[in-house]
Amino acid sequence: MMFKALARAVLLGAVAVSGSSAFAQTEMRLADFLPPQHPYQTQVYGVMADMIAEATGGAVTVQIFPGGALGGNPIEQYDRALNGVAEIAFSLPGYTASRFPLTLLAELPGMITEENGTEQIWNAMNLLSEEHRRVHLLSIWTNGENVLYTRDRPVRSVADVQGMKIRVPSANAGLIVEAWGAVPVSMPPAEAYNALQTGVIDAVMIDATATYAFRLGEVANYVTSGMNTTISSFALFMNRDAYDGLSADHRAAFDRIGREIATVANGVQLAGVARGEQMFRETTGREWIELSPEAAAEFNAASAGVVEQVVAATEAAGHPARAFVSALQN
């Protein structure tokens, strides 16, 4: 009887230790609306998950839920992190523009370039803390300069876009399209394929990764580049309680990894831009249109007033817009 009692005590003690160890481990859910085959799944999120596991000695792990598995509406991804449906969520600040007036100044024509955009935003990060007080901004990076995909109408001048219905990635991009004389249409990128194919829209403003990531190379016959459009920001938002609940060492690891993965993600994005452009150019029956300097200047002159308009309005609303712009450009 004594042996059985001792054995039972040892067993219960082992279960208790095992349970304590399991409880000490934290699994973070990463919500992503992009499809499972998107390069981010392995080249960005997968890399980040490995970095986090290594930095925390396996105490914190990340499970990735692609293709909208935790809710597919791109516009609602920020709320996934805010409300704890996921501990981490990928989204574009432009999808919830009213929450990020400062962040979105970076996308305006001429503010940043493909090459320096990610670094410049991180250099100005101290000015963005108020915008992200409800969540933790784990990482942020930029894409390539957005271009125009069209199906039936090649765009070689501002005159060609008059009255066109153009899908835009943000409210600021919509203002630029309006300044060109076109009609902006807000739409998640995954819906652009069918909308362009069926004529619901005439063009899509997005970077060249869309050739394959959203299969626009199948339905668009033309791409126009060369004018200043917008350079979108991409972000990983983290639930505030999940971040604050980490140990100080683990928070420091997340902060370091968030910055490092921004550089990785930007590199993946720009490599994808180059790949998308090459794929489109090499597809029979497709034309990549690089605007002449004169035609590009027409577009840029038409949209020039939008930049000052948005900066002034953001400053008037009580945000340090001019300080942020100065930090971006210096």
C-alpha cells in the first residue's frame, strides 16, 4: 500500500510539473488574410516565428493562420489584434485610414522611396506612438511604388484615365486618383481580379506583386508605371495585453525581431515586385507601359496639391504632421 501511495505521489508530481511547464509556454496566433501560397507565409511569418522561438527558448511560439482562417475580411484584421481574436494580425494601415492619419502620410507621392521607405518610417517611429496606443505595433514595412493594371484601356497620359474607375488601397490614394480625373473605388485586393475581369472597375492601383499574388496578370493586358502614385505600408499589429503580458526580456526580443523582420519583409516585397514586373513583361499579349518623362510630369502635377492638402488637414486635426514629414525626409 505504501509503495502504491508513493508511486501515486510521484505520478501526480510529474503531472503537476508537466502542467506547469505547459502553462509557461505561450502560443501566439498570427491572423493573415493573404492566401497560403503567398511568399509572406514562409519568407516572413515563418522566419519571424523561428526567430521568436529561438529568442525565447521555445517559451513563445507563433502559429500562422493564412487565408483568413481567423476571419477573412482584410478591413477587420486590425480588430482581430485589438480584440484578441489573434495575438498578432497582418494588415495595411490604409484599410483603417481614420486610425492612422500620421502613418499614412508616408504613402503620399514623393514622401519616401521604395529603397528607403521602411527605414525612414522606423526612424520616425517615436512620432507614431499615440496612433498605436491601443495595440502594439510589432512591425511595419513598405511595398513597391504602386502601378496601374488595366484590362482594355492602355494608360499613356492623364487624358487616358479620365472617368476611369480605379481600385485604390487607401483614402489618400483615392484623393490622388480624383486629382487625375478618375473615380476611386475602395476594394480589398483579393476582389480586384473578378472586378477587373467583369468590368466593375477599369484599373487597379497596386504594386507589381499583384501579377502573381492576386493573379492580375491573367486579366490585365496593360500595366502603367513611371508616375508618382503611393507606396503602401504593411504592418503586424499585436494585441496590447498579449505584448504587455510577456516578460521584459521577451518584450525586448519581440521589439528587436519586429524591427529585423521589417527589413526582411521589405526585401521579400521588393523582390516580388521585380518578379511580378518580369512575369508581366514576358507574358505574350501583355504590355508594360513606362511613361515618358513628360507624361509622368502631367500625372505628378495633377496630384501635387493633394500632398499639401492632406498634410495641412492632418496638422489641423492636432497631429504632428509636419514634424513627421520632416522626419521621413531627413
